[in-house]
Amino acid sequence: MASPTDTEPTDQERERRRFLLLVGSGALGAVGLGLAAATLRFIEPNVLFEEDRRFAVGRPEDVPVGTVLVLVRQRVYVVREEKGFYALSAVCTHLGCITRYEAEQKGFFCPCHGSRYALKGTVTGGPAPAALVRLHLSIEREQLVVDAGRPAASQALLELPA
């Protein structure tokens, strides 16, 4: 007499076992792939490469008096006056938009919200709460160097030696 465990599985039972084996293998494979992806992501360095905030603008004698250098990529204006130079951030103090230089108005304008700034960076209109940020400016190796990561005093002016 045969015991119930000695009987051959039916075709329906074999199909069910094969299906469960496939589902289980697929789930284990998905977990393995997820673990491998997470491990590779963990091993890869998470580094953000930013441009240097210090950059050379050019020789001071090459910039005529009354000129505004618009450095779009660096988001900086360099202004040459009779007495010297100063650098301003092009970032609007209202909501961080990028301002535009208007030569005919002799000032800067935020196209997003309408703030206006005088050539010195002071607010002349609009919702901006403060003047444009003055940036540190120096002369190194006969080149004007702007440090956009370092604010300067509000009336800082780089005077040229006589």
C-alpha cells in the first residue's frame, strides 16, 4: 500500500510549483539587482564640481573709465569709475533672479519682478529689499581679480595707484 507522500504529483501541482519557483526566483533576482545598484551608487563618489569663485577679469588699464564689464557666466558686473573699480553681484536681492545691465538707463534691472538698481548697486525702484552685493576685488599679477564668494564693504572701491 502506498503512502500519500509517495504519490506522483499531478500535472496541475507541477505547474503550480514551476510558477512559484519562477515568481520566487524573479523576486530574489530583483532584490539582488536592487542591492547591486545601491552598492554601486554608494561606492561612486557624490561630488559636485563647481567653478572657482575667484577669477581674473583683465588688466585694469585695458578697461576705459565709465565702462561696465558684464560677466554673464560668473554673474558679476565690474564697474570702472574715475577713481577706481568695484564689482557687484548680478543676483537680485529680492528673489535671486539675474539682473541685466541697461547702458541707456545707467543701471541694472531685474526682468522678473521689476527691481531697479543704480550703477552703484543701490535700489532705485521695485521690491528689492537691499542693494546689489559688492564683491571683493583685488589686483594680482597685474590682473583684476574678483572673489565672488567674498562680499566687500558696501562702499568698497579698488583705487589704482597713481
